[in-house]
Amino acid sequence: MTDQELLALFIQRDERAVSETQKQYGRLCRHIAYGILSSKEDAEEIANDVLMRAWDVIPREKPQNLGAFLAVMTRNLSTNRLDQYTAQRRGGGQHPAVLDELAECTASAENVEQAVDARLLDTALRQFLDALTAEQRAVFMLRYYYALPVPDIAEQRQIGVSKVKVMLMRLRKRLNEHLRKGGFL
């Protein structure tokens, strides 16, 4: 079923929209959630929450890319859940480690809000990603968007762990330089 057909089912409030979306995008949602939360039960629950939220939101919003829309929603719900868990017991998770790795490349929240419109920063990040090779972009996104651990990225991309680490280090350095040249840092 195409995205347009799925969206039509949502707009018509046809309950098949949920089951068909589950068939088509459930695995993606669970994969993203598991990468952030490292729990199959939580990943399953987040995937179900995403479908329920999509049911509530889609008549008002008509996303251009349903898969990307659901992926962002999954990522946001998963990081919110992770924040709840880490608020109870600090440390230990991949998400804080991922954010720490990128901290050297970004300015503090106050500086970003004062110095840069979010759209300009988004454009700069897209330009950075467009300049990368397909392999670099995939590794970067798996780590910093999906928050996958380095060994999982190496296994998925069929490359060595040390190569992934070096690639990520170099990409963070390039991102830092790109953002500095653009006046974001």
C-alpha cells in the first residue's frame, strides 16, 4: 500500500489505516525505538504509541513522507521515554553518550537561540549531509539520528568498529568546521 493510500485511510478515519501502517512501518518504528531504548518491550510500546498518535494527528497534518513522519515521531517518543528513565537513574544509556559526542560541535542552547534561526541551522546541516558519501551519511545518521551503538553500526554496515569510530570522529570534526564557517559557532 502506498503512503498516499495510507494517508487516505487515515483521513477517512478507516481503522485499517492503523493495521496497514503497522504492517508497512511497524518494523522501522520498533528498530528506531530499540536503538534508543535498548528494550524490546519499550520499543513495541513506542511503536504502538506512534500509531495511536498518527491516528490523532494525521487528519490535521498531511505529511509528505509518511515513513519519515513516523520515524521522527518514534524518535521523539523514544527520547522522551529515555529522558524519563534517566531522570530516575542518571547515566548508562547511549543517548547521553551520543549527545556528549556532538556537544563539541554545537553551541549552547542559549547561543543558538540568540545567534541562529533554526531554519538556517537546518539548511547548514542538510548541506553538510549532502556533501558526505553515502557510507559516511549512513554511519552519521545511524549514530546521531537513530542513536545506535557503534558496534551495531559496524555490524549493520559490515565494517570494523574502529573504522566506524574513526569515521565518526572525522565527521564530527568536519561538522564542527562546517558550522564554524557558516557562523553558527
